[in-house]
Amino acid sequence: MNHIILITGGAGFIGSHLTRLFVNKYPQYKIVNLDKLTYAGNLENLKDIENQPNYTFVKGDITNGDFVNDLFEGYKFTAVLHCAAESHVDRSISDPLAFVRTNVLGTVTLLQIAKEYWKDNLNGKLFYHISTDEVYGSLGNNGFFTEETPYDPRSPYSSSKASSDHFVRAFYHTYNLPVIISNCSNNYGPYHFPEKLIPLCINNILNKKPLPIYGKGENVRDWLFVGDHVQAIDVIFHKGRTGETYNIGGHNEWKNIDIIKELCKQMDEKLGRENGESERLIIFVKDRAGHDMRYAIDATKLKNELGWKPSLQFEEGLSKTIDWYLNNTEWLNHVTSGDYQNYYETQYHKR
Ligand code: NAD
Ligand code: DAU
């Protein structure tokens, strides 16, 4: 099948890796990347594929129904890979409504339009919703999130994602819209915006600035290399069963303090600094409100049904990630100075 795919949020962290994978791996597909270019959207993430014949970028907002309608009319999409979201928990604590707008209203807008366009022929269509393990809430010392774990979101971010997941399932049950949802654990890797823990600390180590650890650093996250996440999405997109949910994770749990110590160790070696120099930058700061204690994914269903497993060991993935940031200081400087936001103007308005 030669898909015409709408990827939303393709200029963000995961979206850009997903867009690159699909554009390069499936030259027979047409890929349209719809992104609002919020502070998290950066077209410099996609410079290497921007002139590919099967790729088009469109600047726009998923909450704008008329605009999305026109796109469906123009391109006749056969599938949607929905990545666009407000994604940072700390921002959701200071501005929850922004998360309701994009994550809930934006998702329902897309669902509603896909339903209308596909209603006469659902064959070969798919609405793939990219979601998070945070919808399941917070774990104690034991246990894992499975696809059957009841939803128990605790932050405005995870509540908005949980709500969007519920709407996706509602469209499946009520209107037979072919949908798939995947819920993934914490990603890390190149092009990660330096407001999230790992890239923030890489940037601060480079600049010898303090490394702020919330609370005591005891909270646990289950880290997966972003390349492995998008490989899993590829497999699920092509082989997954409609109406199903797939958890994605790498069985790779780390306490925040341990991950930052590992990062400091690797960066001291790579930067030729004295062992322990970067660790001295660690400071403990006020905890995140409602800070979830532990996330851990059980990805057995994905492994058994579709044969996916992660390709990278964490230490190797972290080393690759650090190398990428050290080799892409221009990207990092543009992001931290805000210059990346001029890229759209210079790149797309000169044509
Ligand atoms: P991100 O913040 O890096 O990127 C989000 C992208 O969406 C940006 O390009 C932004 O410009 C765009 N966007 C935001 N609002 C929009 C709107 N109204 N209309 C159109 N575009 C809009 O996010 P990310 O970390 O790449 O996450 C992508 C998806 O994956 C999200 O749905 C997130 O919930 C989910 N997820 C993320 C992680 C993670 O660790 N980062 C893990 C699991 C799931
Ligand atoms: O689990 C998947 C989720 O992972 C995604 O759905 C989210 O979009 C993504 O942002 C991420 O959420 P987290 O809140 O887990 O990621 P973050 O990088 O913000 O924080 C990771 C851990 O580090 C968390 O326990 C909070 C802590 N932290 C974070 C920051 C930014 C700190 O200790 N200091 C910091 O400065």
C-alpha cells in the first residue's frame, strides 16, 4: 500500500526522528509534516530531509479544524501518525490549559476530521496515536505498567494525554475508526530539547552550570533511545492490530541521581576533565509538584506479538547521545539562544 501520511508534530524531538525514518525508508509513501512550530518545534531537526521529493512541511495548528480539513481535502491522507503535543510536565504545572488545547482539543479535532474523510472507505486507513506511560500514574518499588494497568494520571500533562487516549478509543468503539495507540517510556537521544533532564544536564555540564536534581533524585524513569522508539512505531504501524494498545519500553530503569552521575562520568572522560569535576555541579532543588515516583514498562505484548526489542544498551545510547551534542554545538546554541525560531522564516519564506 502506498500511504499518504499526515505526521503531526514532526518538527519536535520524537516526531523528527519518526519523520526521517519514514521519509528515508519508504520513498513510495508521501509524508506531510504538520507542525505549529511552538518553542519545541525546530525545523533544523529535519534539515537533512527537507528537500526529499516524498516530504512536505506545512506550518499549522492541529486545533484549527478548517485548516486541517483543507489539508485532508488536498492530500487525501490514508494514515495519521499523531505526535503533536505539549510534552513537558513542568510547563503543564504552570499552564494546564495549553495542554488541554493541544493534547485534548487538537486530538479530537484530528479524530473528527479523519472520521469524516474516511467514513465511506475505512479500508487501509489508520489513526496512530503516540502516547506516554505517564497515563498509568506512578509505581511503588515493584511492578510494571502493562496494557491492562488502569489509567491514573497525576499531572496536567499526563491527564491531558490520558484524555486524548480515551477519545481515540471512543472513536474506535463508537465510529469504527481504525486506531492504534502506543504508550512509551522516557525517550532520550539527539534533538532532545534541553528543558528535559538529560539534554538539560548535557548542556549545563558543557557550560559548567549547576545540574538541578528535583527532591532527592530518587525518582525512577525507564529510558529508551529515541531511535528504538520510532523503530517500534514503524513495526506497530505496519503490523499492529487496529483497536489495540502497545506499551513500548526497554526495561531500563534508572534513578535520576544515578543517571546524572553516569552522564557526568562519561562527559568528564569525553571532555578530558578530571574525574568527578562535573559531579560537583549537582545541586538538589525543590521537588516537582506531584512528582511521580517510578515508571516502568512491561513491553512483553509488543515483543511476543510483533517481535520488537530495543537495539541499544543504555550506556552505549547515552554515549552516542553525548557525542551527538558535542558534534552539534551549533544546533544547541541555536536552541538555547532562540535562533532556531528564525529558521522557518529564512528557509521557507525565501522560496
Ligand atoms: P516535543 O515537545 O519535542 O514536540 C512536540 C511537537 O508538537 C513540536 O514540534 C511542536 O511544535 C508540535 N506542536 C505542539 N502543539 C502543536 C499544535 N497545536 N499543532 C501542531 N503542532 C504542535 O515532544 P516529544 O517529546 O517529541 O513528544 C512527541 C509525542 O510523544 C507526544 O505526544 C508525547 O506525549 C509523546 N511521548 C513523548 C515521550 C518523551 O520521552 N519525550 C515519551 C512517550 C511519549
Ligand atoms: O515517561 C514518558 C514521559 O517522559 C513523556 O511522556 C514526557 O513527554 C517526557 O517529558 C518525559 O517526562 P518526565 O517528566 O519523566 O521527563 P523530564 O526529563 O522532565 O524529567 C525526568 C526526571 O528528571 C523526572 O523525575 C523529573 C526529573 N528532573 C527533571 C528536570 C527537567 C530533575 O530532577 N531536574 C530537572 O531539571
